[in-house]
Amino acid sequence: MKESNSKKKKEFKELNSEEVKTLAEKELDEYFMFLAIEESKKANKVDSAFSVGAILILKNEKTILTRGFSREIKEINMGNTHAEECCFIKFKSMKEFEILKEKELAIFSTMEPCGKRLSGNKSCSEIILQYNVKRVVIGLREPDNFIKQTEGYDLLCANNIIVDYLDGFEDLCMESNSHLKKKI
Ligand SMILES: [Zn+2]
């Protein structure tokens, strides 16, 4: 891991919306990734899935819409919800959803959105494609613990979504998954 990111993480604190606007492009990306990492820590650790955090933002306004983490929303018949999925469930229930859904969105996730789910539920990449998401920023490609050939990255790219891998965040994004590390 880049030493600087580890140090920055220790000094990380949440900013108000005015302070966020003063950040340069690269700092903003890192800021939202740090927030996603914070979300990932809230997930219940299980042996059968990763703990992921995600932040959904308005791409151009740089404002946060929703946050989500793995298994956060428990609804009957939904199975285990994923971080990105939780972001969109919350987004859909926002009062301003009808207006906001027309705007360009970006989502930050500690891990590559899944392209396939063992449960048969819609994958996060498929969910992302249902919305006006233009950019996906990830801290980590999906390790092959559960799905041997991940497809999320390719599916998103094939649909003209910019997928940016943020360099130097892998270890921080894996921290919430240290109990799975033996397999990774
Ligand atoms: Zn997923």
C-alpha cells in the first residue's frame, strides 16, 4: 500500500459540503473512496461474502446521494444485499428521485461491482446499468474467493461506463475482509 494513503486514512475526517468543493479532482476521488472504506467497516462480517462499502454521488455536483454497505438492508426475499445495491435502494426512495435520476451519477465502491451473483439476484453491475451512472470508481478488483471469473468490470466497460481503478487503496479496501484473507 502506498504509505501516503495509509497516513491520509489515519488523518481522514469527514468534510462538510463547502469543504468538499475546495478539493481538487484527485483529492475528491480519494475522499469519496475513504468514505466508502468507512462504510465497508459497518458491514457484518460473514464467511460467505465480502464486506464492501459504496458511495453514490451526483457526478458533476460532487454531492453525496446515498451510502451503503454489504448486508445493510434486510428485506424479505432480497437475500444478502450488496453495498452498491443498498445505495440504489436508498436512492430510489429519496423524495427527489424523479429529478435526480436524470442527472449524471458516479459510484465509488471499495470493490469492483459484482457481475454475477450466486443467489441469482441481479448483479450490482446490472443494477448500475439501470441508472444514469457515467463513472464507477473502485479500490479493488474482486478477488476470486466466491466467483472465479469476475465480470463486473468488463460488463460496465462494455456499456461505456468509465471504470476507474484508484491506485494504492487495495490494502485499505481489504481491511474489512481480513477474516477472508486466507483464501485471497
Ligand atoms: Zn454486488
